[in-house]
Amino acid sequence: MAKDIFPLPFEIPDMHYGHESHLCVASAVGFVKNNTEDYKKYVRDPQFVCKNCGRAANSAEYLCEPEKL
């Protein structure tokens, strides 16, 4: 699992392991809006899509329920 790259400023009950590394958290904590250029490195040349939220990423470890594109 990826290291916690999007640290949460709040608790999420029943959060699964590694969720701090997922793109849905990046969006929820404002990372995408405030760090757009950094965010692009996670979504450039996507190879996986999340079956939960539909986000695409270049690594499965950045998604909650990844599926190969």
C-alpha cells in the first residue's frame, strides 16, 4: 500500500487501511484544488479505474477498488 500521501485533518469512522493514500481522500481534503500540479502526477497516463468513485490513476494503490483499464 502506498504511504499516507494525503493526511486526513479529521477522523473517518470505519476507514479502511491505506485510505489516506487514495485519490478520493485527496479530493475530500482539498489536495486537488490546492495542489493541482502535484495531483497530476497521480492521474497522468491512467492504468486503473476505481469501481467505487470512477477516478482513474496510474497506480492501483491510489484507488480504493482498482480495476485495470
